[in-house]
Amino acid sequence: MTGSSHEVLKSVFGFHDFRGVQEQVVDRVLAGRHSLAVMPTGAGKSLCYQLPALLRQGTGLVISPLIALMHDQIRSADALGIRAASLTSADGGRAETENRLRAGGLDLLYVAPERATTGAFRRLIAEIPLALIAIDEAHCVSEWGHDFRPDYRQLRSILDERSDVPRLALTATADARTRSDILAQLGIPDDGLIVAGFDRPNIRYHVEPRNGVAAQLKALLASQEGAGIVYAPSRDKAERIAESLSTARRPALPYHAGLDPSVRAGNQAAFVQSENMVIAATVAFGMGIDKPDVRFVAHAGVPKSIEAYYQETGRAGRDGEPAEAWLFWSASDFATARKRIETEVEPERRQGERERLNALAALVETPNCRRVILLRHFGESPPERCGNCDNCLNPPTTVDATEAARKLLSA
Ligand code: ADP
Ligand code: MG
């Protein structure tokens, strides 16, 4: 394909402007340089490799960890007229895909890391011109990250076999240590790191000690219009919260992995369509759900890390209108989470998990701006006060802060 990246952005994707750092990332790939793009969910990471794959000669090879993700991507590529296919155990027509690849008939080829690193796959692509190699969900390469996958470690060898091909690693969640790990593991120079804006200025953050959470949630609902998500720490609690909150005017339904699949899908569909429903859910809820007008997200217990908190609260206010995030915590939540890390997490990953939990404790504990703690975790340097969190709006007295800190430290 010929033309400038702006022309392709319009003609193929139908967008008038790049968003945030997209243009910077695209330009770097077009210049043939290796990069790591850290961009929040929904920021538009896919376009960062799809567009240059169309403009550079050859096929864009995309490493992706999940078949469902690949198939989603291929469906949306198809809709845009981009020629994309995957080679996975779930795909038929493998010979045909390989022939299309050899004939230069694919703009994008998706594979999982475990296939990408096999001898057979390396022989297949050895003679194929590659536009780029994209490594999606790149935090999986880091043992420090929250979702380490050993197969990602093996990718370096195929990257180095094609060292002339620009590589683009992409992730939504990577603290400083995970980032430097990704750069090192994938052979990307430090100046290839591009970090997008993580701030969600329309979300107002509130943190409160938990103290009869059913009553706290009811009070919240009384003051809060619109649809909302309440994250519960267990299936059981999701059920009970749904029951205690549900009213005729404002239904509340549960969502968790223990529900019959048809009930679960029905509850989700009802929520997505509704304007004022509440869904009381475990963390199973939210991935891939596109509801822009969620007005609040409440946590009836602490999430497992600051990154989980960011992701889950980030489901509020995607339409850019004012939205609220409420966290009801107890010192015992942190104690339980710490215990889980020490007993259930593999030893080499414990330190990372501890630090991500501690970052959340710092956010809960601070008498200062909560957003500052959140954004610093993602490598940004925000101004000292955001003006849109509970602490900025209602600065706590020193006594309260010390008390909260004392409780946390003794947990
Ligand atoms: P991510 O992988 O970062 O979570 P996606 O690549 O799935 O995000 O993109 C999220 C949504 O944003 C998609 O619906 C996509 O079409 C849209 N999008 C991407 N880039 C732009 C843009 N420049 N202008 C408008 N919408 C965009
Ligand atoms: Mg993505």
C-alpha cells in the first residue's frame, strides 16, 4: 500500500486523527526502529502495528497470547479490508494460510508464542519478507510482570534471526521494573520506550475504610445516578451484594464464574443495555465489555494490585463524562492478600506482587493526592494535586491519616 500514514489512517481505518502517542509509535516502526509502547487499555494499540504493516513491505507478524484475542483482531481487520489470518490449533485451513503467506497475500499473521518459537514456524517464515514483528501483551515476557509466560522468553531467538525487522512490544500494564525487563528481554533500546497518558481525569477517586459495606454501598447508590459495577471479593459476596442492593427501580444482578453460562451472559447483556443497573461481580467481569456510560465502579474489598485497581476503576466513564471510583477497604484485606502472595505465588514472582500490592496500600494510606500515586506507578510525573480525588477535595486531618497508616502497618 502506498500513501502517508495519515492517508491510510483515514482511508482504511476511517479515523481523522491519531490518538495520543499512536503517531509517535507508528513513525518509529515506519523508520524501522524497535520500540516498546506502554498504552492503557482502549488507547488503540492494535492500530500501532496494523497501520505500519500496511505501509511497509511484507507481512506483519503478531505474537499474541490468546486465541480469542487473535480471532477478535482478525474479525475487526476483516471488517476494514485488512488481510489477516492466524495459525493456531483452533484454525483450519492451515495449508491455505501458509500459501497466502508465501504468496505475499497477508498483511498480518497472528501466532501464539509457543508456535512462533518452533522450528517448523521459523522455517516457514525464513524466506518471508516481514513488515514488523509485534509482541502484544509484552509484559508476559517478564517474570516481574503479573502474567509471566515462559514461551515469551523464547521469542528473542526469532527476533534476533530477523534483527533487521522492526519489533514493537505493546502492553497496558508495566511498572518501571517490568518495562526495563521487557526492553532487555526483547532487545529494544531504552530510547524505544514510549509511554502514553494513563490519566483518566474524569474519574473521581474515593477511598474509605470498610464499615458495614452493604450500608455503605446503599448510601453510595442513593447519591449516584447511572449504571455501576460493584467488585466483590468472592462469588458468594457478589451474590449477597446483588441481593441486598437490588430494588425495583434499580435492579442489581450478580456476575461470576460460578453462574450458569446463560444466566451470566443474560446478566451481562442486561447490564450493557441498561442505564441505571448495578452489576455485583467478581473480577471475572469486565474483560472485553464495552459500555462507555458506566458511572461508577465500587470495590467492596481491595483488588490484588494497583494495576488491577487501575484496570477495574478504568471501566468507569469511558465516555469522558464524570464518573466515580469507590474503594472500601479493610486492613484485613491487605493481610489476606499478603498471605496469598506468600503461599500461592511462585517464589520468583513474589517480590513483584508484593510491590504491586504495596503500591495499592500507599494509595489507600496517603493523606495526599491518590491520582499522583496511581500515575507515578505508571511512570508519569503528574502535578502534586489532581483536584478530583477525595483527598484533594477534602484534605484529611493529619490525625486521620496517621490512624489509617497505623492500621495498615499493623495488618
Ligand atoms: P488497546 O489494544 O490499546 O486496548 P484497541 O487497539 O483495541 O485498544 O483499540 C480500542 C478502540 O479504539 C478500537 O475500537 C479502535 O478502533 C479505536 N481507535 C484506535 N485508534 C483510534 C483513533 N486514532 N481514533 C479513533 N478511534 C481509535
Ligand atoms: Mg489490544
